[in-house]
Amino acid sequence: MAKSDRSTKTDIKTRRKAPLVTPSDLDSAATKDISAALNGVLADVFALYLKTKNFHWHMSGPHFRDYHLLLDEQADQLYAMTDAIAERIRKVGGTTLRSIGHIARLQRISDNDADYVEPLDMLAELREDNQQMAARLREAHNVTDEHRDIASSSLLENWIDETERRTWFLFESSRNAG
């Protein structure tokens, strides 16, 4: 076997054993900070997605259809964010969530395991959670701005807008109720 063939095989074996390292022009501190901020956002998005689906599945009452459809639309929007967030973390050289337990350790959005929640209480709770989500997105935006990660900042700006829209719809949907 030629020396270059042995060298190539050694390189391949080394790369296979190497940790997940994505090339980035960001320094290691930026990768660490941005990944931590975005993983926190991702954990909250998963928590809010599941809570929104929970309330969607357990909705009842005279406005069932409207609320059921609203929450389904909002859950779809949240779920669509998950892959983009995780892939952004990988693009900057970080690693992302690995399990439900990992989500539980990072999430700030509280779960709701109640057997029954009044429909208007569901909407109010989700409205507050979305407001909390907007705050966490802004915190992450501060981190990405600090490290001049323009691409992550741009995504966060869109997600802030979507979150504010969800908050607004939840507010208006319950506004004139008894």
C-alpha cells in the first residue's frame, strides 16, 4: 500500500472519530454562547408546541371549532421553527438538543398537565407563554447581535414577529368573552 493511501485511510478514520465539528468563522466563545441561547429557545418552542397541541386536543365549548383551528395553526407554526433552529445551531458549530429530558432541563415555558382547563384559560395561558417566548427570542437576539451572527439574528427577528402575531390572535380571540 502506498504511503498516500495509508495517510488517506488514517485521515478518514480520524474524521470518523472526531466530535461533531462544523467549520465556522465564529470563534468558540461565539459558538458556545449562540448555541446555548438557541438551544434554550428550541426547548421553549418544543414545550410551547406540545402545550398548544394539548390545548388543541382538549378544547371544548361553543367556540370549539374556531379555537381548535387557531391552536392547530399555531402549533404548526411552532413545529416549523424547530428544524430551522436546530440546523442553525449546527451551522454555527454547536450541538443541539438530544432528548425530552434535555428539553425539560432548558425549558422556561411551564407544562400544563391539568385534566381540564377552561377554553378561555387555555387562550390566556398560551398568550402569556407566547409573550414569554418573545422575551426569550429577544434575549437570544442580543447574544447573536453581540457575536455579529447576522443570519441567526435575521431568523430570530422573523420568529419574534410570528410570536407577536400568535400573542395578538390569542388576545383578540378571547377579548370580548364574558
